[in-house]
Amino acid sequence: MKKTVSIVLATLVATVIGCATTMAPTPMRGADVTAPDKAPDIKQYAEKTPGVGQVKLIERTFVGQPPMVPHSIEKYVPLTIEENACMECHQTDEIRGQKIPKIGTSHFSKTIKTKAGEPVLEMSRFQCDSCHVPQVDAKPLVETQFIGVTK
């Protein structure tokens, strides 16, 4: 019993001395935890205005990923059931002679149609910016070798 107590005390003393002599951990963020965060730089959207010039679609990184928005949406939000600016352009696959992504058929009601016979947006899908988010032209925060699989 006396031997066990001696071993426990020796281990405890060694642990306390070891902890006291080690250097303080360096935070991954590079600053003290109590230091205020620096505001990120304002980034430019890949295309500032939809429909101006040839908008390049952003490549998806996995199968089933919702398409990302290559333009700012500030002028078009908030999106409501009564007013959804995305529908004005994306209800068809062409507008003013330009090819644009059309809203997928999964977003429309299979049972409800307008008086003109056009499909109606499903009520659970009107909030486009929940899944489809605008992307800015920014370099990755960390280096990566990730290669998406979309086919």
C-alpha cells in the first residue's frame, strides 16, 4: 500500500513539474483568444450583375450539390412567397436571348398549376438562398488537394 501511494505521489509531482515547464500552446488562429477578430476583406462576386456578359457557371464539387449563384443577390432579397426575384429569370432556360439555368422540376408542385397551366413553385422551395448561395472570387483559406466528383 505504501509503495502504491509513493508511486501515485511521484507520478503527480512529475506531472505538475512537467506541465509547469512546458510552453504555452500556440493557438491555430495565430492570435490570443481574447484578441478581437479582424473583419474579413470585402470580396467581389464572380459576376456582379446577372445577365451582363457571359456568366460562367460555378463547377459543382459533388453529385447532388445545389448549383451555386455566380452573382450578387443583394438586390433580390429577401425572398418571400409573394415576391421571389429568382423566379423572374430562372423560371425558363432562356431570357433576352441568353441561356441561363432553369429551376429544376423538383422545385415545382406536381398537382397545382396556374390558370395558364404553368406549374407553381412548391411552397417548401421558395427560399432559394437556403441552398443556392452566392460565391465570391476568393482564394481558399487552406491549401487542398480535394477533387470533386460530379459525374
